[in-house]
Amino acid sequence: MFLTTTVERNSALVRYAIELHQSGLIMPDTYVIDLDTVKRNARMMLDEANRQGVKLLFMTKQFGRNPIVANALLELGYEGAVAVDFREAETLHQAGIPIAHVGHLVQTPTRMVGKVAMMNPDVMTVYSVDKAREIDEACRKLRRKQALLLRVVDDQDMLYPGQHGGIPLRELAATLKQLLRLQHVEVAGFTSFPCFLYDPEAGDIAPTPNVETMRKAKRIAEEQFGLRITHMNMPSATCIHSLNMIKALGGTHGEPGHGLLGSTPMHADRELAELPAMLYVSEVSHHWGDKSYCYGGGYYQRSAIEHALVADSDGERMCALQPPSPHAIDYYFELDGKQRIGSTVVMAFRTQIFVTRSQVAVVEGLSASRPRLIGVHDSGGKPIQYPTYTKE
């Protein structure tokens, strides 16, 4: 999906990823992240967000909850991370990463509410009064008050399979009446997902109906209940190009993930400000008939992958690729032709590393032509010991 763009716009990452594999410093099923480029993208995005008056909370699930990348974002001035689920909250908290938002796509489990509340997240999203009551009780014991975001949903809104939930807009007024009785939580605003999506036919990012649902919710909260709404959190497709849309539609917060890596769907079709910053590296394992098979482990079903770059002593060549069936475990990717066993295979596609069994190699110094491998972690952000490697 992003391979041609990466070869054209970040060839140094392609070269070094191949070198790392052929030197034995990384194994197949490894994502390689160019930290210099992530920082470049993040700095430019933060500058534009500041101009627009939009706050950015970074997501880590796309790059495997990696603490090296997360800390680099904090150093640039990002306020904290979005924990998409309770396990990510634990991982980030243990790594010393401030939790800015937790509970949105995955609600905090009942028996973890107290533990997560002790992490002092800036906001917690709830789908129900019941979950808000659990948080209220935990914060009563902690003698603190927790800001809440309400995920609101209306009949025409878009929700992905496996992500259903929230407070129906028609029930919002009744819900707010109950929430206002709680002493240790306060409603700070609203959120939904996805708020923006790339439209290939229009060639641009556009708001979903979810945004208008949030705007209606804000009017109900302010006009009927006199609440001061400070958060209108509008995630999905957050990148430099979409920040003015967030601002124009009343958004106060965005949550960049793929935008930091230059890998939103729009980046595959158009040359945007962000450069591609991540590759997937594999290796040819064996042949079957007239096909070759390279190691999997990092496949994501929405990747839209079609091609790979094969590199060996015979040179480099683009090769058509067949991804694994969504009904099967991704042990291998299928490549056209008989490629040499042991050859490096490089891919670039849309992914969510936290749902894979891959490793993540972070490299720095590519922008100064002095690259080195500075850390390898598993897909959940835990470190794996590897020797550092510097290109002389």
C-alpha cells in the first residue's frame, strides 16, 4: 500500500532495513521504524496543531506501544498518550508515559477501574452511567475528581464491527441528569470514532456523521445543563492535512497515530507533508509450485497490501504478493515466482502492530546518514535485547 511511496520518499529507510536483515541484526517479522522521520512528522504536526488551537494526544497502538517512540514524542512537547485499552494503559504507565486518555475504544474493566484511576489520566471515556459510577467510587477513595468524556452515538453514525457502544443521543439528557449527581467525576466533553475518514473518490478526508452527533451533544450539555464543554475529541485520520477540519468543526483534540508514521489511507494516494516512517521486513522461507513464501506474523487484515520488494545478491525487484486469507493464521505471505531462499522481503502497509506477533526495531540517524539500531521491542512494547549496530 505504501511501498512505492516509501521507496520514493524515504529510500534510506528501505536501504537500512535491508542491511539490518542481511546482517542478522533483525529477524523476519520485524517492523523497522525511522525515529528521525517520526520526529520530523510529529514536530510539523504539533506546530500546525498549535496554529489551529488543537491539542494532540498521540496513539501508540499503531507502532506497538513502543516506549522509545513515545518518549521522543513527549520530548517534542506532546502532553501524553491515548491508551486504547487497559493493557496499553498498564504498559504505558509502567514505561513512565503520561496517560492523557483511556477508555474510548475499550472500556476500563470493573476490577481495573481503581488501578487506572491511580494513573491520573487526564480524561476517561465512558459508555454508560454504570461505568461512570465505578470511576466515581474509585476517585472517592482516591480523594480526586476525574474528567469524563462521553461517547455519544446516533442512529446514522458509523461504527466499525467490534466497536459498538456508547450513549445514544436520544438518552443523553437523561444520562447527564444522573451523572451530575456524582461527586467525584465531571463531564468534560464528548468523543466518537471514526470522526474523519478518507474518501478515495473525492481524494480527501471528510467528516463522518459522528461529528454532527458530537456537536448536537455539546449543544444539549451547554444549553440544557449549563455545562462547560472543554473537550471535543475527534480521532481518526489525524494528520497535518486534517487539523483545520477538526478546528472548523469545533474539535479541540486529535489523536494522531498513523499520521505520525505517514501511513493514513490518504498518504497512499497523495503526497502529504508527512513522510513514510515504517517498513515491515520478512525473508523468503520456501517454494511451493511456482510461488515463494515469506514469513508472516505482522499481517493486518485492512492492510491493502499488494506488492513487496525482494532483495538479495541478484539485486532488488518488485514482486506481486498475496496476503494470507483472513480466515487463516498468517504464517506466510505468498510471492510470485521462485525467489531465492533467505532473500530479504520488504513491505509497507497499513497496520496495527499491537495486534500482531511482530518485533519492532527502532533506528535513528538516517537523516544524518549515520543510522544505528537503538532498540528492539515486542509488539506490546516490552524490550528485547539486541546489540546496537552502527553503519560506518
